[in-house]
Amino acid sequence: MELINVPRTKLQAEAIPDTWPKRKQLYPEVVKRLEITTGPDRQIDFDIAFVLGWVPERPTLDRVEPLSEDGDRIPFFLAQLEEMARKALKDWTIEIDRDPCDAHVFDPAASDDGDELRMAAWRDFDGSLHMEKPPANPAIALTLAMMRGQSMHFE
């Protein structure tokens, strides 16, 4: 699972070329939906997989559950994300606040020169807010933090 360190060119190159514009256009919508969702949503799971290039076309709920190119089922992000994130980012610090819900993800080994990747769901590291209200639950907060880390690839 690579939600963070994926260069834009890799995201573009690994997808079917025709899908990059659709994925780039869908990314902000997925983040906005995550900001207001209150619980698991399988279509958001599918859309995250499509935006990140894990599946070749945008899945929908009215079809058989799609598989990645490796034959893996699309994970239930909002239900499984903390476990997945801790495995994928084993050297990173993941802080999850539960009341109010928020999440911060950063590489503690990165230099202090400001180049390290630091992601937050609701309240950024400088105290500014990404959205008015905190996410509905910790899994959504962690998903948002990690998706915000990908935002640079979709600008």
C-alpha cells in the first residue's frame, strides 16, 4: 500500500493513460466526500483505489467487486486503514486523536528543513484547519490525512 511516496509520474505511468484525467478530476471529490462521511462507504473505497491507480477503471457498486491488477480485493479502507497504514508506514509516526477525531502522519527521521512530508486530517501542524468540523471517526481522519499527502500529485 503506497498512499504517500508515489511520484506523480509513477501515478500517471502506472494507470491506463486515458484514466489520468478522470483520476485527477475525481481526487478532490473523494477528499470532500471523506470530509463529510460518517462511516464506511464502499464506493469511497472503490474511488480511492481508482484515484491511486490500483484498479484500471472506476469501479461502481452495481458490478461485481473489482480486483486489483494483482487479483487482490479492494480493501475496506475505512475499516482496515489503521492496520494497513501501520504496516506500510512502519518507520513513520501515526498519531490518531479520538476526541475530537484527527490524525497526523509524519516521518520522524526526516530533516527539520521543512521538506519532510507531514499530513493532517483536520487540524494541521501549524494549527490551521483543513475543514470546519473534525472527521466523524478515527479511520476517516487517518484516510483523510493520507489522501492529503497525495494531493501534491493531483495539482
